[in-house]
Amino acid sequence: MVKTKIEKAAFIGLGVMGYPMAGHLAKSGFSVMVYNRTKSKADRWVSEFGGRAAATPREAASGADIVFLCVGNDNDVRSVVYGEDGALAGMTPGAILWDDTTDSAQLARELYKAAKEKGVSFIDAPVSGGQSGAEKGVLTVMCGGDEEAFEAGKTAAAAFSCAVTRIGEAGAGQLAKMVNQICIAGIVQGLSEAAAFGMNAGLDMDKVFGVLEKGAAGSWQMANRGKTMVRDQFDFGFAVDWMRKDLGIALAEASRNGSSLPLTALVDQFYGEVQHLGGRRWDTSSLIARLPRKKPGC
């Protein structure tokens, strides 16, 4: 039986996303115990939001109704879930393991089976919205797993989200996140080329984007990043390193399911060029940095 009354939460991983997400849980009235590999960050979180810091993932998960994960990649997830000190070892039957990390669909299915053997539920629940969305508590969450566990857990996830949606069975959330990143890659590359073209043509791109964002070419990326990218302002949270990790996951999945992603593969290479320019921590709109442009006033 899945626990339907969610009061005690654990949050494992206090990076630029996890730190504010866990904070929203605490501010929403949940009892939260946190774990982070760098203990000083967990201690800082406790000083800001209350709750407690655990010495191990197992300690954090002990007695929790729901255990949130938000770490780096498949290997990071395994390192905090499995083993004597892992989260699964501390979880009790009926609890929910809720993974907000962007990782592979294969891992999601693996964790679903491992959780079932322990008598707990698993939901793969990658998020979209970046650091800004995490800080504002307006992330979009794409979920895979059993309906009952999703319904129980989404009340807690709503603390840091504006939309929490079950896509399908285990792995479906991660697959949906891959679709999301594939879309973003193509949109940002097109926006970068269009912006560079307009700058080279001598256009006032603030005016151009102000018009276009109201028409068929409009997008969230244009409305929120168009005017900043032409000014080389790339400090908006979701780093190129992370995007390349996500695109790598999507490209690997495409190889497994027979999909052709030529544009995604090309844009992934372009992000590699941005990394070589020193932009590993720039946000994804920095694709424009690799294109020749006339600066405003030139």
C-alpha cells in the first residue's frame, strides 16, 4: 500500500536545483531532512529553512513518506540509492522514491524494479524550468510510474512546481524530458541563427523580437532569451554542460529505439564548440556565441 498522507520528506541533492526545491517543500509545511555530499551545503540549507541534515542517504530516507532525488546523472543516482548507506536501505514499505534527476529511462525502469522488491514505489520525475523555475517554485514535472504512487506524491511535488503530470509507466517521465530537450536544442539553434542574421543585417533585434514573439515564430525562448542572447548575457542557470549530458542521454536512447536525430546531434556538437569557448557554465542560449555577428552600433 502506498502512503497517501505525505508529511515527512527527505531531499537528497542540494545543487542549484535541489537546494531551492527542498526549500519550497519546507516552506510548504513538510518536515524535511536533507542530504548532500558536501555537508556544509546541507548545514547552510538547514540554517536557512529549518529541518535536519543527515549524514547518509539512508539516514535521510529513514521514516520518510517520500524521498526526493535531484543529483547529476545515472551513476550519481545509483550512488545515493543503493548500498548499505543508500536511500533504499532506509525506506519503509509504502514510501515513495521520487527521482527529479534527468537520467536514462533504463535507470528509471531499473529503480522501479528495485523499489518494488523493497516494498516501496518509484516515480521518475525529471523537471523543466531551470534554476529560475526551481527558485520560483514553478517547475514542470514529467512523471513515469504507477498511478497510485503518482497521485500520492504529486501533492508534495506541487510545492516546487506549476505542473506535475503523469506521462505513463516507469521511464515515461525521462523519455518526455528527452523530447523536451530535443525541442529546446532545435529552437535555440534556430533562434541563434535568426538573431545573428538580423544583427548582421543591421536590424534592431529588440524591436524585431518584440514583433515576432507575438506571431507564429514566437516561443518561450524568444520571449525570455532573445534580447539577452544578442547582448551575450548567458547567466540564466541551465548550463551547457548539463544540456550536453541531457542530449547525450537522448541520443543514446535514439540509438536504442531506432530514431533519427540529425539536428539534435548537430546542435550537440555546436554546444561542444561553446564549451571550447569557455562556456561550460553559460546557459543554453549561448549557442549564438559561436556565430559571427555585428554588434549593435557597428
